[in-house]
Amino acid sequence: MANWVPLWLHRLGSPPVFYRFAGAVRPWALGLALALGAVALYAGLFVAPADYQQGDAYRIIFIHVPSAWMSLFIYGAMTLAAFVGLVWRIKIAEVVAMESAPVGAAFTFITLATGSLWGKPMWGTWWTWDARLTSELVLLFIYLGIVGLYHSFEDRRQGARAACFLVLVGAVNVPIVHFSVNWWNTLHQGSTVRLVGPSHIEASMLWPLLTMMAATKLYYIASLFARVRADLIASEGGKAWVRELLTREEGAA
Amino acid sequence: MNLAMGAYGFYVWTAVAVFLIVLLIDTLAPLARRRRNLRELRARIARQENRRRPGTPSSHESHP
């Protein structure tokens, strides 16, 4: 591997550097997420044609499916960060893992709520104990457990370590959520969009879906970075760089 | 514009509202938390400086 890659990563491992980097990236990620999200939502709600079976109810897909992808993607990113944090004792990695959990919980909640709103008109029920729905609900509880465990310790670092361990244990649920529609006979439909092979969806419906996927990814970066910044001020409060930041903010205010 | 969404207006628009409201809260919460953390840190530093100066009343020492 090229020498500059670990060096660059190593620099980002320093809290003040990451704080500044996150502050610089966040507004751009959020702005781009809002722009792409607005385009995707408009196209999904008004431009894309109605489904031949589900009519306009299927339009919930443009919110539900990208949110569901994010609920699993964020867990993957969080697992990677927790692993790095536990093995190499990199504080920033622990903070990234911990501050990913609330965003993941938000997307999981959106997935469950919009899925319920889609299920009622299509299946005739708000909820059923189907494998996909149940494993997604378990995912929400795992996210909430991670957030709760992190905040239940007096010492933040200790809380982060314990919760990072829970992240690794809870990762077993991610493939269960993903493959539940193949492993069990579920009311929930199978995958529409596939990474390998042709997707079962028209291009006019696919592009708003993929645009929303990009928007939610960027949104995750923006939300995560805002959270990491807030976390670092509290957890690094005693350090000189935060004190300097404080005097600078006072000067600006 | 197809605002009625066939017969499914309630379901589609509620889903959109849930999406936007949850993410709005998720965006605003960390910004408020960052400001609160800065304020608390400022207060902590002020207390520490009070303690260093003898003779000044240390009134707000309830939590260390």
C-alpha cells in the first residue's frame, strides 16, 4: 500500500484534525444530500409512473428502501469502526461507531414506520411477525441498546468500549435481516434491486431510487460528523485544543 | 400534480412526513448538543478559575 494512505488516516485519527475535517465536510455533504433528496423525492412522487398493481402506494418505496439500505449500511460502517476502535484503541473510531448508532436507529425507525404504512393498504395489516419485519425490529432494539449502553457509564471511554463490543455481537443480525426474504417464506417481498444480475424494476423508477440512496449516504456523513463534533467537545473537554476552540468561538460570537 | 396519490394519499404522505420529520430532528439534535456541550465546558472552566482565586465565593460547586 502506498505510504501516504496510512499517514492520511493516521492524521484523521487525531481528534482536533478530525473535528476540523468534519466541520469542513459536513455542510457540503448536507447540502448535496438535500439537493439529491429533493430531486429523488420529486421524481419518485410525481415523475415516475404508477405501479400497474399497487398504483401510487408503491411510491413509499422511494423512502422505505433507501432507509432500509441505510439501516444495514450504517450497521456495517459502525461494525468496522467498532472493530478498529477495539483492536487498535483508536479513540476516533470508537466515537464514530458510537455516534453512528443514533443515525442508524433513525433510519431503522423510518424503515419500520414507512413499511407499516405500506403494509396496511397492500397486505391489509400494519404489522405481522414476518422474518423480515421481526429481524428489522430486532435491529432497532440493538441500535437502541448500543446507544443506551454507551450512555450508562460514568466514564465515556469505558462506555464506548463496552458498547463497541455489543456492536460486534449484534452484527450477527445484519445478514439475518438481509437474507430473511430468501431463507424464510415471508410476506415481505424479495429484493427488487440487485447488485448482480438485472433488477426487477423499470429505469424510470430505478433512477430516483438510486438518487435517494446517494442522498441518504451523504446525509449519514453529515449527521455523523455533526454528532462526532458534539461528542468530541464533551469527551475531549479537558484538552488544550478544545479550550483553544472555546476562546476562538467566544471571539467570533 | 398527483397530490391525491390515487386512493393512497394518506399512506404516501404520512410516510414522506415521517421521513422528513425524523431526519429533521436527527439533524437539529447534534447541533443543539454541540452548543450545550460548549456552554457547559465554558461554565466548568469558569468554576475552576473561581476556585483558584482565593476569597471569591464559590457558589456553584454542587457538582464537580
